[in-house]
Amino acid sequence: MEAPAYVQATLMKAEKAGAHPAELAALRRRLEQLEDPRAGLLPGADLEPLDDVPALEDLPEPSAEQAREVLDRLVVVKLNGGLGTSMGLTGPKSLLEVKPGRSFLDVIATQVLAARERYGARVPLLLMNSTVTREPSLAVLERYADLRDAEVPRDFLQGREPKLRADDLYPVEWPADPELEWCPPGHGDLYTALAASGTLDRLLDAGLRWCFVSNSDNLGATVDARVAAWVAAERIPFAMEVVRGTPADRKGGHLARHGGRVVVRETAQVPEGDDSFTDVERWRFYNTNNLWIDLRALKELQDADPAAPELPLIVNRKTVDPRDASSTPVIQLETAMGAAIGSIEGARPVLVPRTRFAPVKSTDDLLVVRSDAYELDGDGRMAPTFDGPGPVVALDREAFRLVPDFERHFPAGPPSLRGAARLRVDGDVTFGANVVVEGDVHLSGPRNVADGEVLRG
């Protein structure tokens, strides 16, 4: 049966732009999934909760030799394609300062070098960049000569595909800025990009067997020898770190059992009118996007199916120019890399503590990380200084959402939050130096908080 005309037009545009056969195969699959309006949807009534997830603390501690042996064949991969535009950034999000003089990427480099020294293992670092983040990010890594590995590239590029018009699904045309006609296919593109760039083959040829993947904005995602040894000993092709759900995770992807397999359900996969998604008591385990992958198993999957692993479709609705709400409505076809847990035979989750999952998705998160609620140790570990669940911050969206505005409200640095339970700020509030927040505090602006003021809930 011949593919619809819009499918042919989309594949032709991608092919003319130089798409690799694996990228075309993956794009074709997403286009086929788009034809079914219920593709990828997971009603709560069809799912069962998980209750048998092994915990990191129960995994056996490997010997020094076992740890060195497996980590010597492990590569750390950081997803580094984001610009942080939702926070008002114009450069790589990973170059944002998290502690004085230290960016996300500086901390990541320190963590990898510390793991090498601790275990006496190779542990190369590899970035998945976009064309925009590549040059400035690699410039930062140039400061870390010891990270170089002659057999492993410093980075590889994520793919791109045509945005589709929302009305007829044909590739959008935008002569004013043709680059806006293209978009990344979500972080599920990791698998295709590894193959299409030739990086997967290079890693295997270099003697590497596993990779540990995480987002560059999650500084809790450090190499753990227990997980690495467990994955190797049990011959697990794919493992996902998960955390216990809290009300703050209601919008995150949760795990469930569907048709005998473990799956991740994202908000985009919830049918309209299904209110089961936010039940954190029923769906207790949430995806961290910290993944452990057997590279040899991935290669075998892709040899059999260039578009592997099969991932459910996520339809993202935007305008062709995201800064112009009146520009042409488009859809972007995306996938999530964690969804591979539902299609790779033998994939397993592992429960980890919250210290391994502290992503910075907003200026709320940035304030907590920059504050004394976390201390950066010599190994690059962001160690929490608080007891219990930690401070929850909710800053006024209009006044604090963009990083330049955020920083203007903290000219002398962040307040002390190690004794805070919650900080809510409504309106225009500027903080002086050495401010301390204790307990549950709610501030309303306009207001200037004086130097040294102690705010108690």
C-alpha cells in the first residue's frame, strides 16, 4: 500500500537534507504512528501499578576489581542539546552557572574525572549536542585535557526532522527563516543518532560495552558502580533509574505494567478525560531519565530493525516560530528515550534515592541548587545539606521565570534555604545579602528583603 502523499513529502524533504537511512526509518515509523489518532495512548484502566522494583541500596557492592572491570567498558553520555529557551537563555543550558564559577558542564567534567580516579577506570564522557550547543560546549571541555580519549569522540549530533503543518500534515515552509522548518525528534532520538552518526560502532570498536545516559541538567546522575555491575552481571540490556513519586511528580512519566511489560506513561499518552495520571499513590515509580544501556544489545536490535527500539509517538503542538504565536501551527513528532523500557526484552527498572534526581527545569529549581541547600564537594557531587524532602520553591512566573530577571532579584546571591520547607514568592520581591529562609515562607511584592533578614514561616 502506497504511503499518503504527506508522508512521502516529509521523507523526501528529510532525505534531500541528508538524513541517514536509520533516521528515515525512524521518521517513517513516527509518520505511520501518526495515522492512528490513538497511537501511543495508554488509558489508566489498561495499566497495573508496579510493586516489585529492586532498590539500589539492595544491590550487591562490587569488589574494586569488579567495579574497575565494568567501568572500564562504560561511557557516560550526557544529553546536551538544549538551549534553555523556556528560562530565557540563548546559549547551552549546560553552561548556566550552578555554583560560583561552575557550570553544569564543569561539574559533570569533575564528576567523570573523579569516577576515573576512584575506580582506576577509563570512563569516557560523550555529549549528544545540537548544532547550536556543540561549539560552546566543546570549548568548555577543552579546559579538561584529562577527559580526552583518543578512541572516543567528544560528542555526536542529535538528528532533526521536518515540522509538519497542523492542518494538512505536509512539511511546513517558512522562507523567513528556513531553519525553523526543522526540529529535533525528542530525546528518543538518542538511539537513532548513535547509529546514524557512526558513534555506536566507534564505541563498540573502542571496547566499550555499556553507556550511562542522563540529562546534563541533572547533576545527581553520577556513575554508580553498583548499578553498572548489576547490569553487567544480570545481562540487562536496558535499565532505568526510578524514584518514588511525590505530588511534585504528577506531570512526570510514571511506570506501570501493560500487557506483561513495564512501560512509561507520559502526559501526552493520556487519553482525554482520563484523570488517573496524577495518582501518585497508585503510580509509585517515576522515570528519572537516568538510563543504563547495553551497547551490544542495542546494535543487535538495530541490525534487525534500523528504527529500533520501537518507541510510542508523542505529538507536540507548537507554532513554526515558537516566539510568534500567530505563526503557522505545526506539530512535531517526538519520542522519549525512557519509553524503550516497554519494547526491549529484559529491560528493568531500579529504585534510586532522590539524590540521583535533581534536574533544573526552571528558575525555582535553579535557586535551590545555587543555595546552601546543596554543597558541591571536590568530586563534583551535589550533596544535600537538608534533612527530609528538601525545600520547595515557587517563584512568581512573571517576575522570575527568565534567568536575567531571576538574577536581578538576587543581586547578592541566593538566600539560605537549608532550613526551609517551602518558599513561595508572589510579585516583585528583591532579596538582599545573607537572607535566611526557615520553615514555610510566603512573600508578596513589591518588597525588598533587607540584608541579613531571617524569614520564618
